[in-house]
Amino acid sequence: MGIVITNDANDVLLTESMPFDYRKIRSRAIIEETQELKHAFGEASFREYCFEGISIASCKADVFENIHIHSEFQEPRVMMMFMEQGDISTSVEGLSDDFRFTSLEHNLMYSPYESESADVKKQRNIRFFGLSFMPGRFVELAENNGRVLGGLANNVAGNRFTALAEKFNPRMTPRMRMVIEEVRQCSFQGGLKKLFLQSKAIELLALQCDQIETDHFSGGPLQHKISASDVEKLYFAKDLLLQHVQQPLSLEQLSRKAGLNEFKLKSGFRAIFGNTVFGFLNDHRLEMARELILSGHQSMALIAEEAGYSSPQHFSTAFRKKFGMSPAKMRS
């Protein structure tokens, strides 16, 4: 049991024999831990809360070369994953297809197998938020609570692989992002903190399932039939879009490079990423600007330029519209 991290040349960069103490997640009292890791291949900071069958973890990381992480667990857990920023591919034993998580995507998965792998490309400013439940705790919370959640609980209770969405990862909603920030900013202590964090874990679970239930049973975006090859092309189009933040490609250029007609590009983008092509780009620009502002190292004019805005005034207007405050107030 443990974690092995290798590079593209299959050199072993790190091994850990006991990455997770399962006694913590069973604790009745809340256990809070922080950890800083610094290695030649990357740096990361973690904060984790464990109590009564639930673990909540927040991670920030910079990766300086492509790495491959293989993990083996003592016992399976139900995993809720929120990729706030970054690009990671995961593979689970027993499944032929990988799950790729990119910025502002989420999913929930359970596998009866005790190992999984992740491929992490060289990148900076990875931000990840995750929750995990012991299977029995998850079933206790989820059983008989709606079609989607009930179906997940039945599969977990039967020790069968299950995922909230198996074709592609849903987009994080504004409320999900707000709840995650509320967890990070929690000022309660002791038992009240445990109660607060438990309520937020349950709220995130409800938000995930409500999104799928609303879309699926009302014939919404997740009902769209999109071929696997078109899904790959749409992800490629998204990557192209984000590579040209300062000088965006036109819809015609993007569709031609991705091998999709404009209709498939526009409808597929909305179905998979929950936004229009340029709405998605604008959200990315503003999230990128928000991170730069909070880091406190660059002037507002330079941040506006890096985010692709023609002037600081246009940037300030768009920022205020999205976040409800000016860039200067966000920094202060």
C-alpha cells in the first residue's frame, strides 16, 4: 500500500508507504492537518479535515515536469473531485477509459478496486478540492435521497464501480465554488467546525446530484448525444481556446483546427462545459486575473493585459460584473 511517483523516463521520484492513516477518517472528533511538500519535481501544500467517515482536502501545487502517480489504498472510498484549476488525467483499475479533469470540472466516483493512477502534466497553479467518504458513511447519507443519489448508493452498497457522470465531467457551478470557498474561510472551532464542514460536504454532494438530475431528467445539456471522438475534439478546442487568451481564435478558426463544424462546436461546448465558447473564455480570463490579483505581485494594468483585455477600464467593468467588486477591492 502506498504511492509511487515516476517521470516520463519511468524513474522513481518518490515513494510513500503509508500516505493515508485510515484511523483519522473514523475519528469522532475533527482532525485538522496541513502539509507542505517540496521536491525537485514539484511543490504542494495540503489542508485536510477528517471526521466520522468524511475527509475534506484542499490542495495547491506546482509541477515542474510531467509526473505519473500510482496509488494503492487500504480500502476503497467514494471520491468527490473538484478541479478548480489544472489538467489531470486519472485511470482506475477495471476501466478502459481515463477520466480527464480540467479547470472548473467535477465528478464523483467509486471503484471497488484498491489502486488508481494519475498523469499530471508540467503546470503551475494547480488548485484541487476533494472530499471522500467511507462507503458505509456515503450509503448512510445517500440512500433513498433522489434518483441520482439513490442509484449511486445502490452501486456503492453493491461494491460496483459508479460515477456521477461517465461520459464527461460536468462543469462546476457558481454555488459549488462558493461552498468550497466557505470551507476554506471557515472560522469555527471544535464541534461547531465539524458540524459546519459536514453540512458543506452534504451540500456539495446535493449540488452535484441536483445538477445531473436536473439536466438528465429534464432533457437538458447532459442528454445531448455526443460521440466519443467529438468529445475529444471539443476538449482539444477548449485547450486551443485557452492557449490564445490574449488573441482569441475566431469560431471559424477554432472549429477548423478542431475538426468540427461551427454548430457542433457551439452546441457541444455548451453541453460539455456549460457555457458558450467565448463565455467560457471570459470566465477563464477573469479567474486567471483573480488569482493574479490575490497573489499581489503585478500591477492591475499588467494583469488586465495578461488576461487579454484591451484596457484596464474594460477589465475592471467585467471583473466587477462577475465578482461583485472591483479588482482593487479584491486585492485589499
